[in-house]
Amino acid sequence: MVLPLVDENKPKCYLCHEGFENIEKLREHQKLKHGDIIESDEKQTMREPAPGDVTVF
């Protein structure tokens, strides 16, 4: 999909590909429309190391 050059600098939702005027409106949209998906994704990224994982220094 090719976007016009006019929309290149506007933030875009990575879930529904809808464009917004600024980042605040994008955050509000994601919280209202995709809140459950964003919340479950954050829980997955906050995992601890599994037993037996090796830490490299």
C-alpha cells in the first residue's frame, strides 16, 4: 500500500492502519478501540526469565 506524501508524517495505528493528526489522538484511539489487545501485549512483554535461562554479561 502506497501512502500519499501528505500522510507520511502522521502517526498511524499499527492494528487498523487508521491515520491520526497527532500522537495524542493515536494513543486515545488505541486505548478506546484496542485496549484489550494493547493490555494483553503489555503483559506478555513483562515476563521474567524462565528457569535455566542464561544471562550473558
